Amino acid sequence: MARELSVDNAAAKLEELIDDVITSRVPMIISRDDGNAVLLAERDWIAINETLHLLSVPAMCESIAQGMTKSIDDCASELDW
């Protein structure tokens, strides 16, 4: 669950917040009157983008779900690329 902090409080301790988000991997919502922003670890942002990309490929969801039901013993030991 993300934590929330005002933009003024976040600005006062930005370096500490960045360290905390990287270490804990818990996003921080930085709020202000005209909208909010989210601070998250770069590796989490990369993972989110990879997931969004995979889910944008037609039939990828079905392929992943089908693969999750397969036993590891039923998988090829060598790839035919």
C-alpha cells in the first residue's frame, strides 16, 4: 500500500524519500491541491512497463495463463529458436 505525503514535506526530505522508496519498494504518493504524483523505485517502474507491454501483445494473456497451467516437466528442455 502506498504512503502519502504533501509536496512541501516531500520536498524537504526528497533524498531520504528516494532512499526509502528504493529500499522498501513501497510507492509514495506526493499530493498537492491540483493533483498527485507517485514516487516509486526505478526497478518497479521497469517491471510495470514490461507488464504493460506484454499485456498489449494480442493473445499474450491467454498464452501466459495457459503456460501457468503446464507442468515444468512438460516444458522443452531446449528451445527451438
